[in-house]
Amino acid sequence: MTYEIPEIPKVPKEIIDAVNNQTLAVFIGAGVSRLIGCIGWNQLAYNLVNRCFSTKKKDGSGLINFKEKETLIQEKDHKKTITICYHLLEKNGFESIFYEELEKSLKADEDLVKSQNIYDELYRLRGLFITTNADEHFDNKFEQSRIVWREEDFDPSKIDRTKLYHIHGSIKDKDSLIFTVPEYIKLYNKPTFKKFLEEIFSKYTVLFVGYGMAEFELLDFLITKYDPNKKQNPKHFILLPFYKGEENIFEFEQSYYNSMGIKVLPYVKDNKGYGQLYDVIKSWNKEINQASGYLYDSQQEIDDTVSNYSEEKAERIFQIIKNDKSQRDYFFEALKSAENPFPWLQPLKEKGYFDPQNWNQTRNVLGYLENVADKIKENQDAEVIETLLEIANKIITYQDEKGEGIEIPRTDWLMIKIIFSLPIDKITESHIEFIRLALNSEWIATWVVYEIDNTILPRLLQERAENLVLNLLDIILSYKKIEEKSYFDDKKTYEHTSIKYISIMDESTINEYQLKKTLQKYKQKIAELCSVKAARIAIDKMKIIIKEDKSKFDNMWIPTIEDHPQTISPERYECQLVHFVRDMFEFSETHKIKEEIDKLLKEEHSIFKRIAIHIINYHYKDLNELFWQLKGNPLEDELLKHELYELLKNNCSVFTNEQITKVLNWIESNKNYYIPKDENEDQVNKMIAYKKKNGFLHF
């Protein structure tokens, strides 16, 4: 049967085995970069000849004349032409023109990079990569420390599969470039470089990609090293394009390459031209990945390095995970449970894994950071703490061009967890303020509330960090306003909309009445640290609400200041504020609150007077003079009735005669009774007498 060149050649078993054995070396030539828009040696030679012709010397004459130009253009050895042009330009002080043209030749077409970036596919071959190209289009697949181009880096004893070797230099370092014939000859005759190549060709299965006869300097080297008399099967391979029907030409090429131990792998270029190479490599990757054990071997290396950290090992791992999401996920999964996660912190930071702008691509670091946060209490290393703090600060303050922060689930919660695992002197008011933002996140508010209740507030109280506690109280005592609709009948014909105030703690969690639970749990410790200041925070919020709606603190919702079964909804936000103020003053030393209680008695809204009278009742021995200094008749304010009667009932046994007389006068002179309209005078008098009798009975 006549052999037909396929569109996609089958992957040789030797290459699959080499991937499994980590002995595949891929040499990358100029033809690869041409697929993404870089120009070839022929076009570069042509452009340089034209620049030499158009460039004038100081005397106005050209570097070359028209005849010389045409002669150079017709030269088939493009390397020779480039060498001549370089010397012409360099000799006449125009060396910069040469590098200008060289850099232009190395620029890629952005559309081609997006549509068929062959370097994405080549990297997935997972080989040792050696390129004779000077461009940097493959460099972004490698950590900077893994890209080498200087002669001293080509050490035959330290060949590393995680590195990219630019054996003809890199455009980033003009002194390293090898592009003239004398430079090629010099390089390939250096003992160390020759040994470097010998090591690769003897121990690796080599695949040549993107090479043509005119740009294959390595051929000279291979010709001198391969012994055809041994008749061994070719160990190395080259991908070459052909048109359909060129099977005879393929055979000619194969006989030539066989003499150097290279087997030609042909593919048809009729439909896509040289771009067919992209499809070949892409198809090969699928086939290799199905048959390769590379993934398992790499994961073994990852496990070992996570457990036994060293800088050298870590650099290899960073290269392995750089362009491989599955390996990256596996690595961070391993770090999530690492016994000692701390050595990785600074290297990961330097590699940009914690950069906010990269967070969408590196979100799998969350588990690792959580592990660090859990273990930081055991390791109070100053450098680790500073690094963690820097990471957290960058993330919580980050805003993109739209002014938006990071909206990745768990991020805010994790940053809070990290921050509040740090020494107390590292925690600032801005960190507390971040909690306010986090509570507004629909993703993680419940977790943040949990941290407040179980970690943050108790930690700050334990450390007696008064200012931070007060800042946190200002947040957890905050509220949101929501609209509530109610109807006067089942048909919903009469709709009424009211504003409901709800605690930010209750609104942000699935746990009911979280604010009440948290305040109940920590009220005594809060009071011991900062009772008066804490009470002021709640009072200020009450005043803001009262300005908007005076009815929110009326006696229907808050019938008593003390806990009482008559209170319909003690979990209501307004009720929680009142009870918090009450608790703070009850737990306080009386000399610290006397002035505050006096101010409350002078407030216009009854809720403040009621709180004040309740506290005077609670601390009657020390605060009673505030009560007896009241001007007017307090019994005339019906809204104060319950608190007044409680005070009189509980303390009348210690009243002086003068105080008893004063109370009796209040009762006798009180005219502020509710009397229905249209009652006759006799009935009115009876009702007033009954009210007074009731007052006397209470007393």
C-alpha cells in the first residue's frame, strides 16, 4: 500500500515513553514563532539589506549600492546575509539599526497569539525545552529564575527539565545573542557547550519543532556525533510539513535525517499551511496525556517538596504548577493540610499568588492561607507575621478600576480570620472597619458574624483593647432599614408600608437573634472594660433612629426597661439597644455613670428618662440625689409611670420624711390623668380620686 502523509502523525511510542520517564527534550526553532506572526530569517535578511541600502554615511553615500543590494538579496544563505549586514551597520556606527530590525522581527501578531498560541500547546508536552529563538514568547510560561540564556548556564551536570534554555541567547540581553556565522562556529566548538548538547542527545529523546534546513545549526553537531554503522533505531524526531503527493520528497528527507539518527514525522500542510503544526501539537497533547504517567510522578514530587521544603525544590514546583491548573490545584490542596506551611509564605508572595489583581486566577490559595491562620498562634515568627499582615492589608484595601474590591466567596472572612490571629499590636482600626464591609457581603456575612462572636470580640476583650472593642461595637450595633408591607384585610386591599430597623448582625446571618446572643454573652466583660463609652455608642444610634421615627422606642414595644414577660419582642433591634445601655450602666461603678444618667434625665424623649430612672432605681444608694433633684412633677409624664413606680416601690423604705412628703405632693397635685370626654363633674372627680388612690397604693 502506498504511504500517504497524514494531517496528524501518530505520536511515536518513544515520545510517550520519554514523557513518562521525564526524558523528552523539545528543541524549538524559528518556525514555531512564525506561527504567531514573527518573521523568518529570510525576511529579516531582506529587511536588513534594504536598511543598509537606505542608510547613509556621514558623507552622504550609502552603506551599499544598488548592485550590492541585489546581490545580497539573491543570497540563499540568510545567516550569511544577516552576518554581512550586521558588520556593515556596526562598522559604520549604525549597530542600533540592526537591533531595531531584529526586535521588529521578533514581534508577534496579537490575534495569532490569541487564536493559535502554539507555545501553550508545546508547554503541555512537559519536556526539557531548548530554543534557538531569541524572542521571549515562550518565556511567560516559565518562572524568571528558570529562564537561562548565558553560556555559563549551560552546565552539562545541572540540566534541569523545569528550565527554558535559550542556547542562542535572548533579546533581553543583546550581549548574549548568537546570530552571525562566526558566533555560531565559536559557540558550537566550546567544550562545555558541546558537552551540554552531548548530554541531552545521549540521555534524552529529542523532538525538533519549527526547524528547516536553512536554520538547523544543530545538524552540524549531530552529523559528527551519530554513527550510522551501529544501525540502531533513530532516537530523535523532527516534525516536517509536506503537501499531499510529496511522499517521494518525504522519503528523500527521511534518508537524509536518518544519517543523523533523526526520524521525520511528516504532516500535510495543504489546508492550513504551516499553521497545521498547531493542530498537530494540540492533538498530540490529548494522546500523550491519556497514556502518560507524568501527572502521578509530578504529584509525588509535589508531596515530597511540600513536606520537605527547600528553595531549590520549591523553584521546580513553581515551574511545574505555573501553566498546569490541575497540578496547581493539587499543590495548594497539599499545602492546605501541610504540617509546616510557613516556609512557602514568602516565596508564594514573591511569585504573585497573593496579588489582589490575580485573585480570580489564584483563589485556590485560600485553603493554604486558612492553614497558616490556624497555625500562626503556634508560630509567632516576626517575619511570617509581617508577611501575613502585608498580604491581608493589600487584599482588604484593593479596588479595581471600577472601584470594586474582591468578590470571591470566603475571601473577606479569611482575611478577617488571618488578621485576628495576629498579635494585638498589629490589629488596627482599619481592620475593624473592614468587618463592616464584610458584613455587607452576601457571600460570607454569616461566617464573619461567627468570627465576631467566637473569635474577634472575645480576643479583643481578653487583650483589653478598648479602642478596638469600641470600634467593633459601633459596627455590631449598626442597623439596616428595610421596608415592611402590611395589609388591613385578607384581600390585601389596604397596603401600609413601614420602616423596620434590623441589626446588621441579625440581617447578616442565618442564626436568629444573633445580636442578642452576642451581647448577652459578652456584656459583663464589655462593661468591665468600657461600660460608659459602650453605652454612648448605643445611645447615639438610638438618637439617630428617634430623629427619623419617634415611635420606635415607645412603651408599646418597650413596656419596661428591665426584662419582663410583657415585652412582646425582646429580640427587636430597638429593644436590644435599650437593654445594652441598661446593662452597661448596671454593671458600671456609680461614680463613672452619674454624669451620664443626669444627661439622660434631661433628654426630650421618654426612653432616655426611663433608662435613667431605672438605673437610679438599680443604684439607688449612690444615685438617688439625681432623682430628688428632678424639677416639676415626674408623675405627670404617663410614659415614665412604670419606672417611677418601680423606683418608689423598691426604695420607699429608705425615704426620708421630706422625700415621702414630696412624693405625696406629686400624687396629690398630678392632674395629668386621662379622662374620657362628656363625663359629668361628679364622675370626673371619682375617676381622679381613683387614680390618686392607685398612686398611693403603689407608694
